[in-house]
Amino acid sequence: MDGKASAAHNYLEHMLFDGSVKPTKLPLSLLEAITNNFSDDHEIGRGGFAVVHKGTIVNGMIAVKKLYNTLDMHEKKFIQEVQCLMKVRHKNIVRFLGYCADTQGEMTDYEGKSVLAEVRNRLLCFEFVPNESLCEHITDASCGLEWRVRYQLIKGICEGLHYLHENHIVHLDLKPGNILLDNNMVPKIADFGLSRCFDENQSRDITSKLIGSMGYIAPEFYNGQITFKLDMYSLGVIVMEILTGQKGYSMVDKVLESWRNRLEIPQRDIFTSSTIMC
């Protein structure tokens, strides 16, 4: 590890113990060192745009998200994501630690000739959240979770999303797979690759490209309208899934039936309770 990487390593160590330290630019050599050159053994997940590796430092671990080096890698999109992440700091949002934007020339063969190719590395670093995503916990078996845990999950997600909207950020890909859980089952919203940062007085935008995840996309998004309401629709779907422990249900009676079976409460009592609450 070179001197620059060593200094950045010490800074990362400091960040893990001091939540007030701001995200910073990190050298590629450091990220290569702590992930064993992005080895398969350190891989903890991958998606359509990036692969995530676990980075090991002296007093802890971090998550290193490496974007695929493809021809359609959008520099503007990467910059927008970094700008959004720089603005957020909340207990229910995965903490952003830093970024790497490294571009180097590399000799390679192309059609039988040696050419100088531009190799871009774009990486994002976050706190390591050990308890997988909410997606792994929304199953029939998750009905065993106490109501207190479910309530705290819903409350935490709502607080994190409220914070984003207060800071004029639309997430646009809110789903269980993008909500990570720590050892205390505290939810943390992650993956801002599709997010939009609005200006202070802006409340909507227009897009011609359909983005997001099926099942969590609001119907009005098909008209190209981007508003904060899109996240609220996704949140509603997630809440129903947390309550039922199953995907795809959207009816209140399914929620009541699930909890009546879980708590072994007579049906008339649970309907009476829900009526009183309303």
C-alpha cells in the first residue's frame, strides 16, 4: 500500500469511529488492497450496474461498490449519485464513506493492433451492514417476528424516506432489496443509483426512460412523471409486505388474516380492534 493509500486507510479507520467525519475521495490502490484486488472471496453481492465487495480494514469492514466498466457507463449519473450521497446523513440511511474516480490509459489488443484504451474505475464506499437486506426477511417464516420488530422496521424506513424528501431527494428504487438491516434490525435505505436530487423549489421532473423495479413502481410513473409520490407508492407496497410476510398482497384483509393467525386472535376481535383504531 503506497503512502497516499496508507493515509486514506487511516482516515477510513477514523471515520468508522466518528460519525461527524465527512466522506472523502479514496485512492484505487487502497480499495484494491482492502478487497484483495476485488477477489471473488470478498464479493457480497452484485446487480445490473455494479458488484459489491467487502473491504477489510484494521478495526472493521466497509462495503465497496464497483460500477461495471461498460461503454454506456454514464459519468453524469455517477456524479449525481455522489452528489446525492454527500448530502445525506441519517441513522436509517446507509452511511456514505467515500468515492473513487480513477481513469488510466492501458495498452490492449484491438483488431490485431495495440491501442491505448481508457480504463475507468468508479467506486462508492459505504458502511458495512451485516444482516442482509429486508428482502431476505420477507417470507412466510418472518411471521415469527414480533409486532414490535415489524413496527420498528416500518418506522425506520419511513423516517429515512422522510429525511430524503426533506432534502429534496427522490430515491426511485425503493424496495426490500435496497433496505439493509444491521445487527439490531435497524433498517437503512441503500442504493441511490437511480435517485434524483431536486432543486429547493422543485417538486417534479420528467423522464422518457422507465426505471425502478417491477412491483414497486407507481402507475403514474409510466407517464414519465417523477415526483416524491413515487417513493410513497413503493413504501406502501413494502409496508404491506412487512405486515403479511409475503410478496404481492395488497388487500387489507390479507394483512388482518396473517396477523390473526399469528396472534391466534378471534377474527371478530381483530376486526373490532382495527375498526376502533380507524
